[in-house]
Amino acid sequence: MRRRAAIIALGLVFIGTLLAASASAQPYPNRPIRILVPFAAGGAVDVLTRLLGAKLADGLGQTVIIENRAGAGGNLASDVLAKSPPDGYTILQTVNGIAISPSLYKTLPFDVHKDFIAVTQLVRSQLILVATPHLPANNVAELIALAKSKPGALNYGSTGIGNPLHLTMEMLKSADGLDIQAVHYRGDAPANLALIAGEIQLGVMPMATTLPLVRDGKIKALAIGGAQRSPAMPEIPTIGETIPGFESTSWQGYFVPAGTPREIVQRLHQEAVKILKLPDVLERLRAGGNEPVGSTPEEFDARVKADIVKYAKIIEDAKIPKQD
């Protein structure tokens, strides 16, 4: 009886081993994939993640689960990714804040250089320098003249220390020695409401969330942060047309844990490129001021490394203290 039980037990172990081997041998992907979002639901990053995630599910033939892990300036989601298995079943869709964090925080629970693989830059997101309709300046040159005539009198809405919006304004201030005070808000929405009400005069905002307000005349656009004018607002000049060499945009991209097999990284990149070419996706992107990119892993990795160096200098020049 014992001999029979032992044989059955060994048989079950053998079957389990075969099933495990069979599962691991199945082509990627063979189960649901989760995409981490470092911000709350409903924001610009979350909206784009859900749009692209639905298409990714179609392309990969698997369920894609969107998981919002807001907190710590986006670092919470990055930490979750760093501690996830490198198997392609956990993806992080995040912004260029991941290239800012190494210079902004005293310590991080992950290493941006070692713990992640850059898969692809999905989009380039334009930032807009906007103003309350009552501000007696309609472009960058007029703003500079106004700010210099009234040092410290103007203020702007800041939605977080060290994020791309804050650093863009600090770049503008440094370029011409402007004294413009920050007023802190918990996000784009309350800062935009303050602009509409005239409680603050200026702000640097994502085009995706601000464009409808500009089109409705509730706030006015002074300039675009990117190197080229935006197809969504071709009539609005860039800051660089007044301050040569000025460029500041945001981006969103896919990252996976270090050690993820090369073939999986390539598959995710290829699927992302296909998605970014779909007519309905292109229409949604451009309507929100996003420009599709779809760079290779090598190109995106180079971009991230260059941005880490760039933002370190901006943070140093602006004398922004290290955050806890």
C-alpha cells in the first residue's frame, strides 16, 4: 500500500514538473500583463496608458491590467517595477520624472541606471507656458519685460517640486534672470482653476490637460516648450523663438525590469510601434498634444541617460534642495 502511495506521489510530482516546464516553454505572453501607472486614475498618464493598454491587449492576445501606484512623486511605481520578476509581465508606463529622481531625492529604493530596461519612448508631450487672460503679456518677450519691470510681483502655479513643469519654469527664470514666485498646488486641475480665476498669473502645464481651456479662451497660451511648434497649436510660438536653444518637453515611455529577455523587450517595442501608427490612436494623441515616437530600446536608453545629466544641471542651477 505504501509502495503504491509512493508511486502515485512520484507520479504527481513528475506531472507537476511537466506542466511547469510546459508553461515556461509557452511563447510570450501566456498570461495577463500588468502596466503600472505612477499617478492617480484620470490624469494624463493614466488616460494614455489605458488607451495604449487596450491596443496592447489586442496585439498580444492577453488581458492587460492597469494598476495605479501613485505616490512618492512617481517613485512608488518605479520601486514596484524594480522588485518585479524580469519576465515581461510587469511594465511601467511613466514620464521623464524617472530621469529627474536621481538628482532630486536624497535616496531612492532603486537604481535608475541598473534596475530598468528602457523599452520605447511612446510619445513626446508638449508643455505650454500659459497665463491668466488678464495678464498684460501675450508672448515670451512681453512676459520677460513685465517680469523685469516688477521683480517678485508675478507668480506661477507649481504642481510639485522637481517635476518637468516646475523645472521648465526654473529654466525660463534662469535664462533671463527673472524673479517669479511659486504658488504650490496639488495638481494641474487646481492650478488651472487658479489661472482662470486670476489667483495666479502663470503656469507651465501639460498640453493634454490644458489645450481645451486655451481653445475656450479661459486661459491664454504664451508659448510652447518644445523645439518645434506643435501641430495641435501651430499658431503658438516656441519659447526657443525668443530664447535661442530653449527646449523643454515631457515624455512617456515603457520600462521593464533589468534582466528581461531581449526578445520580450523587442516584442513589446514592436507592438508599441504598431499601436502608435493606428489611425484612431494618432487622432487621440494629436488631439491631446502628444506626438508619437516609438523609439528603439537603444534610442530610448540614450534619451533617458541624456535627460538624467540635463536635469541634474537644471536642479543644481536652480538650487533645489534634495528631497526626502
